[in-house]
Amino acid sequence: MQKLIQKDTARHDRYLINFDTNYLPCEFYDVVIIGSGIAGVYTALSAPRNAKILIITKEAIEINNSVLAQGGIAVSLDQKDSPELHFKDTLYAGAGLCDETAVNALVNEAAENIATLCLYGVNFDRDEDRRLSLTREGAHSMNRIIHTGDATGKEVCDTLVNAVSALENVTIKEQTFAVDILTEDGECKGVLTANEDGTELKTYYAPVVVCASGGYGRLYSKTTNPEVATGDGAAIAYRAGAELMDLEFVQFHPTVLYHPDNQSFLISEAVRGEGALLRNSRGELFMEKYHPMKELAPRDVVSRAIIQEMQKTGSNHVFLDITHRDKKFLEHRFPMIYKTCLSYGFDMSKDFIPVAPSQHYSMGGIRTDEWGRTNIRGFYAVGEAACNGIHGANRLASNSLLEGLVFGRRIGLQIKENLNQIKLREGFKPIISYKREWIDKKIDVASMISRLQNVMNQNVGIIRSKESLCAAIDEIEEMKKEVDGVKVVHTQFMELKNMLTLSSMVVKAALMREESRGAHFRSDFPATDDKNWRKNIVFVGGN
């Protein structure tokens, strides 16, 4: 696939803060993993047992996007299905931008990784013959989604965290914020971290660092993502000289609960997989007007269709209707969704559920090859933090957890293959960052984060235009000026700096791509332009 390389010529500080590793406490490991979701934990489990591994996470280990994943994991197990069909569906959803080598690895290595999960004790739903139950989600041509009720992510995460916690070679440190990765001459040397409030710095030296910190959903005010998803991994990678790719492709989930007290609770695509229909505020079915797969069309198609119906009817939501399924089935198949909807006054077996699209997933991230390697020696990325081209312009439903498994294992194999070289590599020299004087100035960080999120939601959402994107970049650049040179004193300020860095590139990439493709839709360029834009936009980081 052709790459459009974009070197940002603006001045950047290499590190967020001044420090001198000579005066900081330090520890030494073979591997440091940033992030405790499925991708990070499975990487640790896939690495050799004689590797000394550290997992750091900025909150408690159970707080991550993986835990919130409801639908399931895509894998071709049915006799009528095949990796080739899964491959074809993934490319179709990705709208011409998928990396076929990476997708081949994904679909052909899916089954063996699912078998590994079963060995660890993940309790997937099974049919009467004890075979894994399979359901369907959007843009899949076959039933191939395995699940654990409607809390698959939590079941898998809990099981893997228990397994990794029992390993003697793995240390887990919570409330540990990754400030920056340490590099020298294009080679990774470790991670600079801060405690929860940013008052204490510490260095963890390691010749291998794996970024599994998740995506950047919290750039938006309306999102299904937890508060930790502020894109820190992509920002610290960019400062270190890594490449970021496909940042303009932000996925909005079509069906998120619309209620005054909750507009972030996901109503899984699996509900539509079990037959739920979409109705506008007048009660009319509408998806057949937009796509032959109707409710199971790709997510970008369904989200735009809902937006158009909301505009036509003057409503701020549509309805999801699964009232043709009985209460017993719904309580068993979707226990968490059923209970949550009931708490807001909606009985799924009797009532339509009000829903609207909301930011859900980041296709873009740290550019890697099919083995998780970045352009920085010793630095890997996996999961939503990474961009290896699997998802292209739009992720196929339930490929995300699978991605974390397949490529977490692949990174683990890389560590195993190179462990002797890793252990023999020396040269953890002191690193000093005293490159500028910092301004002491009070910043209302919470207010600025909210301001940025609203800018992104209003101007860089499901439907974009040059006008809206230019308005966004003007506001973001003004915010960057307001914080430029201001002394960073706590981790929330670090998050703000990371969010500003990343949101600026998301908007710039969206401005550059003068076409509509997958999750990126420009009202001023509504057609897909394969001649000029069947290419990836890559931002090259560093000074």
C-alpha cells in the first residue's frame, strides 16, 4: 500500500518534562509492557518465562477498554466458514486500506489463539453439543463471533490477569503513568514514569518496550471509552520518533444508549446480530434504504444512516427494537445489557431502546509491521495503540480483541527468538533532559480537556467538512499555544498535552484526505477516490 509520509515541521519537545536519570530511582527488566488490557497481558503470557517482565498501567489493572468489550471475538470455526471468508469480510469493511499480510496473519492464527484462551479457562458460551456458540455481527458474512454473554472482554481479561498474576517472572505496577519512552540513537532504552499525581519520577530500563496502552477515544466528549483512553501511547511514541498512521479513521458505534443520565453505555452489535431492528423516531424501519445488509451493514454505514434519519425526523436518537425476542432469551444472552436498560426504565422484551452513535474505536495508531515492530529498535506496539493495517478505514466488528491476541502472541515469539540478544545488550547510559525553561502558570486542565473534547465532537465526528475541520484545527492550535512552555506538574496535565498533540494530527489527516472512505466521511468530498487516495497517511515523529 502506498504511504503518504507527513513530517510535522513544528517544534516539539522531545520529552514532556525536565529530568536527569542520574538522580532518579530505577529498576531493570528485559521487557516493559505499557497497558494491562488483553493485548498487553497476553503479550506477557506469550513471552518466555525466563524473561523478566514489567507491566505498568496508569490506573488499576482492571480499568481498560478490553474489559468493556461486549460482543465477542471473531474466529472462523463453522464448517461453512473459513479464514478466507473472514479475510474477505475484513477487507470489505476496511474499504480498500487493509494490509493483506497482517489480515492473513489475523484470520489464519485466530483459532489457535482461541484454543489457548480455552486452555487458560475462558468460559465461552457453548451450544447443547458443547461447541462454541457462534453469532453474527455487522459486515460478517457468517456466524463467527464467540462470546461470553454480553461481557466477553471482562471474562477474557479477568482470566488472563489471573494467569499473568501467578507468574513469577512478571511484575505488575498500578497507578504508574508512562511519561515517555527513553531512546538513544533510534533505540529504545526504557520508560520514564510518574506516580499517580506526578510528584515522583522513576525509570524502568529495558531493551524491549511494548506499548499496549489503548486508543484515543477520550479525544471526544461522547465516547464509549473509559477515562484512561487519552492516546498517551501514540503521543509518547511520536515524541520518540515513531510513525503514526491512519489517525483520521475514527469509528463511531451506531448503537449507544441515549438517556439523559447515560450516553456512553454500549448496546452491543450482537443485539442486532440476534435480530434487533433499527427504527427512526416515527417507528419506521429505515436500514433497507441504505445498505443491502440492513442492520448488519458496516458500522460506518449504519452510523451515517442513523445520523441522516435523526436529521430527517428532527430527533436526537433512533430506536433499537428486539421486542420480538422473549424475555428469557434476552436475560440469558444479554444479561448486562438487559439489566442496565431496565435500570433506565427500558424492558428490552417490551420497549424500544433509544440509541445514537458515539465514538468507539481508533483505527489509527503507532505504525507497526505484522510482527508488532515499529521503526524504533526494541519498541513494539499492539492492540488499539498500534496500527498494522488490519482494520484499514473501518474495523470489522469483533476483530479488535482478536488483534490483541494474535499480535500479542507474535510479539511474544519475537521476544523469545531474540531473548539472548536482549539479555546481552548493554548500555543504559544516563539520559538528561534540560532543554528549556518552563513557565510557572496555572492551567485549568479539566476545563481545557472538556473544551478539546467538545471541539472534536462537534467538528471531527461522523460527518466532516473542510469548514468544520479548519474550525477544529484553529481551536486546537490556540489551545496548544496556551499550554506551550508551561511546567507540567501532574499527570492530568500530561494527558492534556498528549491529547492536544494527537488531536492536532487527527484533524490534519482528516483535512488532507479529500475523499470519503470507511469511517472518514467528508460532506465536501462524498465519493471514494481510489485513484488519488488509496493510500495511508503517515506522520513521522521526533525532532
